[in-house]
Amino acid sequence: MEKIRLGVIGGGRISDLNILGYLSHPKCEVLAVCDINEDVARARKAEWGADRHYLDYRELLDDKDIDAVEILSPHRLHHPMVLDAAAAGKHVSVQKPMSIDIREARQMIDACKDAGVMLKVFENFVFYPPYCKAKELIEQGQIGEPLSININLGAGVGGWWVPLKTWLWRVNWDECGGGPTIFDDGFHKMSIARWFFGEIETVKAWVDFTFGAIDSPAMITWRHKNADRLGVWETSMSPNLQMSGKYYTADERVELVGTKGVIWVTRCTAKLMEIPPLILYRDGCSTVFDDMRDDWGDSFHDSGRDFIDCLLEGRQPLLSGEDGLALMQFWKAIYNSFDQGLEVRPDDMTE
Amino acid sequence: MKIDAGKLVALLIWKAVRWFILNMPDRLLASVFRGLRRLAWVVTGDDQLRSVITEVVEIFEDGPKYTDTVRMMLREADPDYSSDVLRGALKI
């Protein structure tokens, strides 16, 4: 393939960001848009310079001119859409979370494998430039042997407008597949924990609920399969905490501790404070990294470009379907741990 | 006894809104919000406010698919926390 002709299924809020890498890639053409709302489909077609629009995703999948699809639908539709895309011979990028349960995730992987098409789980955090730099520093040995990752997620007020109906399906566990904090948004945090320090051995979680549906505040702890490495993830909600940010008002601070140093990544989605995005401490000195792209949108841009590059170069995407499945198991372990009050192994999660 | 006026107002508004939504049918609530939308537009001329209220109208017009979740959240909501959220939104 010399150029990838892409169809986008779903023109909602997040497509503003998922589209960025595709529009900028010289070997990608956004050919078609599909949305059940015709006004949205037409508006996105015009905005992205696409050639055609559809109201039924199956018609887009029948379009012989399309090589690959980006699926940006509600989570309960990921499974049927990926299966149909694979059957139509289209390479697939599906927005995180991959599916609503592990059984669906396995079927999606198998369907794409059997059809000989690529499956990418679109996860942007692992492309966020400060996180990428932090990983580079860790791999260089800058903090010595990694010991722990501490993730703090706080929710405040401000940011962009998300339609109220979108919020409502995301707090409906049947529609979403889990809670809005630990499953939906948490897929990002689970992704970076695994990406930084490897597979998860065991999990212990405590979760409280706000408004009966929002799974926060919470405290989740885990041990990586490399037994020297531990993880902690704390979530909280601050209804009167004003936050600067163009997108969701999520205050994410990640601390990566090693035997001889510490790395702090001070933001991702929003920007709580005007401080450098990345700080390294070792040998009694702090080094500040303030000369990189650090807008949340940059991570989407780079993830989209990665999908196109992987298709052109014939290599595995980040995240692969198998990565997505491991994260679904991580989520299920968290859920079962707080539900049953037990320590749970992700490898034991099958549903 | 010191009274936090802003918190009291927010709590009263919260209790009133909660009672209405939990006890009135979807179609009536859709009508009420349509009226509020018209009033808000006449008084403020604010397009953004009108868009937000339109979204609320659509939720009640669409019925249980969305309103079941709304009612569940209102039943489970902690009054103190909820009035804090409202207070922040109203800036009082």
C-alpha cells in the first residue's frame, strides 16, 4: 500500500483529536465519515475534507475504496463493528477501551487474525511526549532500577464541553462496560502502568462511588510481575477545583521511583500548574525538561500516525489487540478486587 | 451561628430540582425545561446556555434510556457534595 484510505466511524467529541494524525500524515487520506446523525456526518466530512459520508457503518465497510477504519463509537458497539470490519477486510483502529468484556476482546483479536487485518487499540497516553521521554530516561538507567509508579488522578472543573448524553452513557455501566473513572478513563492509566513497568501480577483495590455511578474516589495498588516493582493509583474528585485545560479537567501526576532517582511527569490531559511537564531528580540535582510538545492533543496525533505507519511498514501497532486484552484483564482484576475485597490476579480473569 | 448563604441557596436549589426530577414524569419535565430555555434566552440572550438547556430537554424527551440513569444518580447523590457541585457551577 502506498497510501491508506481511511474511514472514520463516529464523529463525536473525541474525533476532534483522533483525526489529527490522520489529517497530517502525507500517506493517509480521510476518505469517508460515518455517523448516525446526518448533520454530524456532513459537518465532519466538510471539516476533514472527506469525499463521502454514510449514516450506516455497514455501508462504509462495503466501500471498496476504504483500506482501514477508525472506530469511535460507544464501547458496547466496538465488538460488533470490529468483527464486521474484519469480515469486510478492513484494517481496524478501535478507540480504547477495547470492548466491554474479555470474551469480546478475544473474539475481536481472533476475527482480525483470521481475516489477516491489523487490529490497533487506539490508546494515546503511550504517545504523550513527556511520558515517552520518561520511558526513554528509565531505559537509559537514569533512575536506576525501577521500584514504583505512583499515579494521581484528580478531577476538577473547566475544560471543553462534552454533550450531556455522552456523559450519561459513560456512567451507565451496561453501556460503558465499567465505571467512567477506573474503566473508561482508567484504561489510560492502566496502559501507562503496564507500558512503563511491565505485566501486572496481582491487584488490590478500594473504590467508593459518587452519585452512585462514578467510581471515584479510589485507591488501587498492584505488584508487577517483576516483583520488585509496585504501583499505586489514587483517584479523587474536587468539585470546586478550577483547572486550566482545553480538554477534560483531569489532573494527572505520575511519579516514577527508582533506586537512584525519581521522575515526575506533572500533567497530561489538563494543566494544573505552570511547571515543567517532566522533572528528573538524581545525584542531588534536578533536571527540568521543558522543551517538548506537551499538549494532550499531541498524543492523539502521534498515535494516529503510528497506525498509518504500522500499516505501511507492516509492523505491530501500539497498542495491539493482545495489549488491549491484557488491560481488560487488569480492569477485571481491579473490579473483582474491590467488589469482593480480595487480592486478584489479572491472569485469572477470563470474563 | 454563622450561615453560609451560598451553600444554603445551593442546597435549597438542589433539593428542589431533585424533588422535581424524581417525582415528575419525563414529558412534563421536558415541557418545563423547554419553557425554562425560552425564559433563559429572553433574559440572557446566551446561546451557550440555550444549547445546554436544549440538551437537558432532549434527555427528558428521549425518556428512560437516559432518565433512568439521571434518577438513579439523584437518588444516590450526597446532598452536601451535590450542593457543592451546584455552588461551583453557579459561582455562589
